[in-house]
Amino acid sequence: MKKKIILTGGGTAGHVIPNIAIIPKLKDQGYEIVYIGSKYGIERKLIEKENIKYYGINTGKLRRYFDLNNFKDPFKVVKGIFEASRILKLERPNVIFSKGGFVAIPVILSAFKSRIPVISHESDITPGLANKISMPFIKKICITFPETKKFISDRKVEFTGTPIRKELLLGSEIKGKEICKFKNNNPVILIMGGSQGSVFINNIIRNNIKKLLDKFNVIHICGKNNVDNSFKNINGYIQYEYITDEQPHLFKLSDIIISRAGSNSIYEILALKKPNILIPLSKKASRGDQVLNAKSFKERGFSEMVEEEELISFDILYNKINEVYKNREMYINNMNVEFGNPIKKIVDIIVKYSK
């Protein structure tokens, strides 16, 4: 009898891409796949592109700061629980796999009530709020960083690493050049600020683009609604809100990557062995998980790191770019590490707990 799995997770691309990475292996194992995400989140577009049945539910946002919406969102969560329960009764899955994010909580609570086993995955060193809330209701939590073990019960934790999409490793430099149409052979910097974009990174790059273009070509992934038309016709500079099909080729073309320090992004950079500079999201705007991620990669020799508070002038970043490019072979050699097969490890756990 064919087994069915419901995948869930959303809010940012980081809560969706690892789910997409394990889909081919789940299909190989004979699973029918269904996805539960938020009604209007980025996950809908990404999952529907994979031709996976998608259900959108109501969900609140988990905020660590005062906001009037904090009083409204619990009602959305309750509504989401009823919606998720109806979907589970309709689909009758054998197992749930959650990548976290606020949309996963109604699904996990409904699954626990229906005695459907849940496997979760935590990308960052410290568990996110959604995974903390969900912890009592899950069978196993797969982790990306070995350091995460000290925050989670040994009984539930399983070190797997983070799943990387196979197609990401199949990029073509020739296709990358065809896409960008750069008119010179300068080294290429790829800059990305996460699926939502980064105003801080966007501004520091654009305000100093002339200096960068003296030596480099720049691919700038600036986030939804953040393309600046006044920069559209500058030779050597190309902008995208978000990249999908082009991503493997643009990554292959790049010599250096400047990025936020979300776990999925930095592990993709590691898998591609790209010298990189990480500018983690400031602790002022987050729980500090990206700072911990970046420090871990810097200590292991995979990355250089510059915190936002340190970037009091562009020269600090520019000097770091030149340093990393000059020593790029050292970083590439440092990234010659073996992490096993995260996709196989995660799917094996899912198979084990499928009822």
C-alpha cells in the first residue's frame, strides 16, 4: 500500500527549500506527497512549481517583540488548527515532516491529536521558536549543526545535516555567462540577503557600486520588490528579486559570495565550495541565530564574517572582499569536508517512523 507524507514549513524560503530537496528521494521511496503551508507565503509558489498538492491554512506570526498583531494572531493559529485537522482527516497521512516556521505549529498540534508521527528539522544552532513549541509533540528532530545537541534531548535529536538540492550542484558556468551577458572577464561577486532581501546589504552595495565594478562584476539578489530600476542599465551589475532556475548557473559563475547567514544558504555555499563573506542578521532584529551560524563557519575556516555593527564604512567590506578573493584557494581547500548524505539520513528516519 502506498504511503503518504505531509510536508509543512514556511514563512521564508529557508523553511521550504530543504523540503523540496527531499521530495525526489521521498518519491523514490513510493510516498505520495502533500504540502501544508500558509495561504499567502512564499512556500505556495515554490511548492506548486514542484506539482505537489498544496493546502493553505491560516496562521499567526510568532513575534518576540510587542506588536498589536500578537493579540490577533492566536485566533488565526486556532483557526489554522481546525483547518489542519480537516486536511489530516481528508488526506490520512502516515507521517508529517516539518521544516519549522510558524505555519507548522497548527499542523504539528493536529498531527499529535490524531496520533500521526511528526519528524522535524532544525537548521540553526539554537532551535527556533516554532520548533521549541513543537518539541513535546514530535518523535525526532533532525539537526544541521553538531552544536545543537546541547539544546535538545538526546532521545529526540538526530544529527543529519541539511539537505541540498541535487540540481544546485549541476550549474554551468557557460550558461551563467549567457544569462548575465557581462562584457568583461572580471571576477564575479554574487550578493544575496535571504528570500526577503536585506535593506542594509542592498544599500551598502548600491551606494558603492562604482567602486565594486572597477574590479568585479556583481550579481545582486535583492529580495521581493527590491529591484531598483535606476541601476538596471549599469554594465557589470545585474539584479534579481529571487532566483530559481538560474540559481545553479549563477552560483557556478560566481567567484565570491556575500550572504546573510541563514543555515540553508551557508550550507549550499559550503556544498558548492564558494569563498564567502557572511553578514549575519543583527541580534537587534533576530534571536541571533545567524550570528552563531556565521561564527561556526568562520571558526571552521569556511567563511569570513562581518557583523552589521562593524560595517561603519564600505572600505571594511571592500578590504574583506579583496582578502577573500586573494586567498580563495585556501577557503576552497578548507571546504573539502564530507558531511555524508543528509537527504538519505532524513528520509530513512521518515521511513522508520511512518506508521
